[in-house]
Amino acid sequence: MSQPSTTSLKLDTETKERVQRLAAARRRSPHWLMREAIEQYVEREEKRERFRQEALAAWTHYQTTGLHATAEQADAWLAKLEAGKDATPSKCHD
């Protein structure tokens, strides 16, 4: 982990009081609570962005190649996995 640096954060009075109450209830400092919230938010949004980029890449690949699997093929594959069977996905086709 890199060295911490200071960042100012302006909160309205109501939000600041809510953070303070929650921090007290959790026996943590408001600083810890805000840092934890920001870290969780950034992790979640990074995952969401990776998913979005993967979806865009898949869409571009489909538009370029026309290769796909039908919903029925995907459902059948997922049903096998759900039943605990080893299953490989169907080959993509155009």
C-alpha cells in the first residue's frame, strides 16, 4: 500500500453528524468509517467498470464475427453446471 496522503472532504452538517453517530456506534473514528466507505465504493465501481468494458468487448467481437451461442444453448450449459456436472459451453457459431 502506498503512503497515505491528505484529502479534504466537505460534508453537509447532517451527513457529518450521521457519520459521527455511526462511527460512535461502531467504535471507530469518523476518519476510519469514511476511508472504509470510499475504499469499498472504489472497489465496487472498478468491478462494475471492468464488467462494462468486458461487455463492450464482447459486443464488438460479436459485431465483427457474428459468433454467438443461443439462449437455449446457454441455459442448457448453465443447467448442467447447476446440477454439479462438468460441462463445457457450446461452440459459438454464426
